[in-house]
Amino acid sequence: MRTTHIIESYFECGGYDHRLIKGGISVYIWNLSRAFRDRGHRVSVVTPAHGQLDYLRERYGAELLDYQDEYTLPLVLDPQIWPGFPGPVETPLRTTAARISLEGIDIYVLSNDYLDRYPDTFYPPYDAKGSDLSFFKPVAFQVDSVRFIRRHFAAEPAVVHLHEPFYHYLVPAALRSDPTKRVVSTVQSNMPIAKMVYRPETERLLELLECEADLDAFTDPGPRTEAELAMRQYMPRTHLFHQYAADHVALFPLVARYSDLVDFLSPGQRDFYAGFDDTPFEALFATLPAARTVRDNAHKSFVGGCAISDSWLAADTRAVDRDTVLGKLGLDPALPTFYHNARYAPHHKGQVELLRAVDRVLSEGLAANFVVRCIAPAGIGDPAFHEAAERHRARLHLEWETVDETLLFDYAVSSDFCLFPSKFEMDTFLIAQGEAMACGSVPIATAQLGMAHFGHQADPIDGPQAPTATGFAVNRSFREDDPELADALAERIREAVRLYRDDPAGYARLSRNAAANARAFTWDRCAAQHVDHFEGLWGTRGPADDADKADAADRADELALKAGWFDRLSPGAWTRWPDRVAERALAVGDIEAFARVRPVDDTAARQLFEAAHARADFAACAAVLRRTGRTGPEADLLRARCRTGEGPDGRWVEYRLPQAARVDLVLPRRGPDPAAVRLEPEVVPLVPHGDGDSRTFRARLGRPVRDEALHLLLTLNTGRVTWDRIDLAEEGRDA
């Protein structure tokens, strides 16, 4: 194993001192750096001083280096965001550097007028955008980190490990021409993949850094169809996509194209970023340039992983007295206890639905305790939280203060179940859930792809994954106010109490599985996964030998097959893996891919149609009918799924899909482009009627609809969310 110099760089790298920690990435970097060190690698860290240089001198003996860099930072301001500000702002900066040597790791802190601002919070507040130029502090750090790495580590072979694309989107392109550096970008959070930055500003900064990038490849063409307009108007509600003006460029594709590797915290997070499968964004994402960039660079992606702290895993669970811990909270230690611990983010963390579910089951008389921590230094502003806690004072303990980790460990050990109903697929690894599970707490959590590694299942008792299941999954949610999620949580809580009370052996199995699963996520394992990929980086920009080319092709084919990108499979994959291709094509109802490796007989055609119909992929259903010439019940099923007509009260809509849990009609607003895409659409929920195969969804609109088609957002019982377009001139219309 070669010794590698790894340069960790991020806007906040103070995980070695609790006074300098503002977010989880800081802790992640420090733990991973120590694990790299323990494996014999040289580790350097590059980060801003954040106005803390005096403290770092006093506490850690930080020494000033013989480094001074004077340059002018150009800020080309978007006039839509910065009205009243002059044209390009040229800010002279003088950057110095200091070094701390701590536990065998060199920490370099950069200091200048921008990097020393916000010494208390480090991060500029969002409301500074458009009003205070110090909002560009993270941009200044990008420029300074590139200039420092180029100069201080000149000609030194090193892997530059960056974190969170929003904080380093300039860096991969800037270091691309350096033959001694390899750049790895870690996607720490599921920030919207199409998040954009102002193109003129980006161009000027790249010019300052003396590098080029093909920014034309990262622009957004805007809506080209009415269906795209409906999706774009609806999408901000899902937190997956926001519309930008035409003079912006997407930052993640910029990072993916110019990095040597792109790292994810979990397999599910990587899969989610590949295609946003089964989400409201899936269909729109496929139309964006970002989708093409992701597929073109899929061979670069890997899972470096994340971990639970060594100190947490080493703590003794037997030393915790459950009776004392719960008794101090006024709760009954004899009752099953549920635990939630997260920052106060009521929509992101699903805390609104969580409190509704808890309030409901306690009002019904369920005998259980709930310890709910929603960390908020300024307090929880929603009175509903406090009212629920007051109603159930002997059963529900609500906290919002920051507390010592030892108390969190006591809470986790004293809980029987942990609740993590996070929404919008914003969580990636979710350390807090892993910490609770490591103590034997059985999870009840959303089935987010980014959290799938924790092993909670839809049916952990009798399902196919029951032997290794760790807890209960509920469907993902992409709505800010989601009654279906609250209903599902309430039912899972009731089911958990029944299991705890009536099947102690079954509960014990889940508890053992939860602890074993979480305790496998160590920093040593995480470092090993990273190093395995780092070691293959050297030579990746030069001519590759036949073996390297074959390995790269295999990796690309594996990713393409898993993601269902049949058009990206190499010719050899079709002949090497006919069974695997057929299995994957059958799962998604893709008749064209299936037909390349298997004959499409009546049985195959029926299975393909049924698979596509179960997913509400009606385009794939229609493709099966076209290729096979099938008519009859299947064709009728497609035609009959929607009926519309005009009545005395306006247009009515009736939609039939037994596997649907919810159907919403999305009516786009009209307006002059490009403003139309930023308008709020009209969303009309269709009311369910009946059960089983006779289940329908109906709505009266009370006004004429002049559109040529209806755009329906379908939420299936499986949790899949997808779109359907009903052409009013052709599909099941009753005049």
C-alpha cells in the first residue's frame, strides 16, 4: 500500500475542538483524517481561520507561516439579487496562513478580511444574500484554498479531498491541470442536484484562477413542453428542484465533470443522485443537462461511507440506569420508550408529522413514553409542540437545548425504539439514527434511499428481509404537510408497542440486528473504503492499459445496469449478462431492453406490462402494447384510467388506479416567460372513493380547463411518486 498525502479541505474543519464545531461535516473530516493517519497516510487540512487565530495560537500553538498572498477578488453580482449594488466589485485581499500540528495532522488556517468574518457562526446568514457582500465568504475561501494548495503544496503528489459541492464548485476545474493533484469531491448532503450559481460571476472567478470550464454544458434550457412547465412549477414544494434564470449554471455537474472521483456517504445516496427514482423529480431530472453529466461521469462515483464515533461505540451501555434516566424525565421506565433526536427542522426531519402521530396514539391511550429532542437554541416556535407536551406530560418529554453527548447516550440506551421520519430525501447517512441503533434502539424511519443501509424494512417481522431487518420503514415523503406520513407513523408506533408487549423474542431480534448493523460503521472501515479508491487515481489521466480499460468499463456497466440506463450499457454487457439485463428490464417493464436478450412471448409481454403498470409507467405499458400488438383488457385498462367531462358545476375528473394512495391534479399557471416557471401551480387533490380494484379518485374543478392535457401526480402505495399525462383529445374522455 502506497503512502498517500491526503489534503482535506472544507469551509469548516474544527472537529478537534467542540468550540469550533458548527456542523456535522467538521466532525466527519476530523474523524476521517485520524483514521487516514492511523493507516499510515500523511494528512493535511486546509480551512479558514474564521477570526479564531488568537484562540488557535493560545490553545494549540498555531504558528504563522511565511505565506502572504495578495490578490483582488472579483464579484460579478446578479442584479436580480443585488439591486442597488454597483457593477463588478473588486476587493483587494491579503491572505496569510498559520499551521497547527495536532495528533500527527497538519491543520492550515487561512486568514484575510473575508475569511475572518462571522467568528461566532462561521457561515454567513442566508439573509445576507442581496444585502451584505460578506455573503461571498465561502467563495473567497474557494479562491484562497486553490491558491494556497497550488503554492504551498506545489509539485507534491496529493489527493485533494473536498466536501459539499456548494462550497468547492470552482476547485476541481482549477486543479484539473495540475498533474500532481487528484481531486475527490464528497457529496455530504442531498442539496438539490440542479442548484445553480450566477454564470458571469463563475466565469470571472474561473478566469481569476486561470482555468477553463465548459459552462454551456451546465445551463438549463427551461421548459419545452406543458408537462415540464407543470413539473417545474410544482417542484419547489418537494425541495428537490428550484427554477433559476437562464444566466445561471448548475454547480454539481461542474464538480462531477472536473473531479477525478465523486464520493457518497451511503450506497442509497449515490443511487438517489443517479436518477431520483420514484420521486416527483425523476421525470423532470431526465430532461436536464445534469442528468447527462451524471451518466457521463458515473464511473467516477464511489461510496466512501460514514461512521459512528469511536467514543460512542466504546461507551458501556450496561453502565446506564434506565430507571434513573427516564425517572428524571417524569416517565415510567416500565413502558416501551420511543426516542427522537435531531435539529429543529420541522419539515426536513418530519417533526410535524411525528408530533401529530405521537399526540394521536397517546390520546388513544397507548401506554408508551416519548423522548423528543428538536434542537433549537432559540426554542421551538410552533405552539403545537408545546401543547402536545403539556397534554401528555407524563408520557411525552420535549427538549430543545444542546446537551452533553453523555446524556444523549443515556437517552439512546434507555429507549426501545427510535423515530426518524425524515423527508424530501435530505438525509444521507444520518448519524443520529445510527447512534441510537448502536445502543439497541429499534428504528422506525422513512424508507429514504440514503438511509437504506440501516436495514429498516416495510415488513421486518415476516417479510423476505426479516432475518436481517433492524426495524420498521414508512414510505418516503415529499410534502411539507403530509397526513399520510402521520398516519403511517401512528400505525407503526402501535405495531411496535404490540411487538414489544406480545413478542419479546421478535423485539430482541430486531434490537440485536439494529446494534450489529450500526456498530459495523466504523471510521477505520470508512477510511479503508476511501483509500481503496484513492490508490487507483494515479495514472487515471494518462494512457490506460487494457486491464484498466476493462475495469473501468465493468464499473460503468454495473452502474448503468443498476440505474436502468440500458442505453449506456456497453455492447459486451448485453452478451456477458443476458440474465441480469432481462431481470432488470422485466422489473421496470422495459420491453425494448428485454427483447435484446430474450424472446418476447405472451408470458413475457404480460409480465412486462404488469411490471410497468404496477409502477404507473404508462408510457412503458403503451410500448408493450405497440410492440406486441396486444389489445383487449390491457389496452382497456390504459384507456379507462381517467375519465373527464363537463357538468353544470364545471369540469369533473375521475381517475382509477387501485395501487394509488393519493392523486393530485397539477394545473400550471400561465405567465410571460421565463416568469411562468416560477409561478405557483394550482394543485387539486382528487378525493378517494371505494377500495381495492374499484378504488377511484374524483374531483370537480368548478371551472373550465382549457389545457390540452391533464397533469396528475400519483403517489402509490409503495411510496413511489410519478407523473401521468392525460391527453384530453384521446384518453378516456366523456363529452
